[in-house]
Amino acid sequence: MEREAALKIVKEQLTDHRYQHTLGVMETAIALAKLYGADEKKAELAAIFHDYAKFRNKDEMRQIILSEKFPEDLLHYHSELWHAPVGAYLVEKEAGVKDKEVLNAIRFHTSGRPGMTLLEKVIYLADYIEPGRHFPGVEDVRALAKQDLDNALIQAVKNTILFLMKKNQSVYPDSFQTYNDLVMKRQED
């Protein structure tokens, strides 16, 4: 799917602010893909669609999680996590994207997962560091992202976990497992 067609589909699903965020994620994902050797077209497409389901009704997302037999533990955690797996499902069904790598990059862009692919790492990190993001620690991760993708990802996941913990919010197990997987692989190198 070409960029303009994908952006047209996505724009109908998002607020203006979220659409601007999506454009930032797209540009950042393309830059990271170039830097680290990921497929730039897949990075572009996954970035464009990463928040496709962000504003879907929570009841609709809950029903999709149940009917499609997604991990039910998702329902025990903050609904902010739901738009990623539900989005991957809807992007395939409604927008006709069939590429499993692209769909998985969308599916895991909020939680991460152990054994993330290069494309999944690029989308997770692009979403975290896109130029419209302003929060403590983001500049450090942006600097790391220019030097070492995995170290940047470790810091982004760690920042996210610490942010949730400081707010006394639960942390989805995949996020802990992502952090552990990345750190353990780093120690093996």
C-alpha cells in the first residue's frame, strides 16, 4: 500500500493531534530503518497504522480481544494496551494489510515482547521518540537511538516501567519480559 493511501485511511480514524503524532512516528521509523537496515517500506506502513485503533470504543476492543482469543490477561491491564493488538487485527481486516511483520510491529508497539524483530524494535522506538514527544528521559533515548538500537530500546522500556510504577499502575508482563530479554541478550554479547 502506498503512503498516501495508507495516510488517508488512518486520518479518518485519528484526531488531528494523533495524526500529527503518526506523521512523526512515520518519519522517525523511516530514519531508524535506514540507520539499522530494516525494511523502510514496512517501517513506513507499520508506523502509519500503529495507532489505527487508538480511539475505538473500549467495548468494541474488549469484544475483539475475547472473540479473537487474544491473551485475556490484556483485559486485566490498562486499556491503553488494547489498541495495539486490536489495531493489528483491524488493520488486516479493514485496511487489507496482510504482511505479518508489519502487523506484528503494530501488535507489539505498546508492550514489546521477548525476541522482538528489528522492525518491531524500530516501531516501538519510533513511537517513543518521535519529535512531538516531550517528557523526562526522551532526549536521552533519542541520543541513544542514533548509536545503539537495543540500548535505546532498553532505556525506553525501563523508563516506561518506572513511569507506571511511580504512578502505582500495573505493568503488563510482556513489558517486563521484553526488558529482561533485551538486557540478557546484551549481557551475552
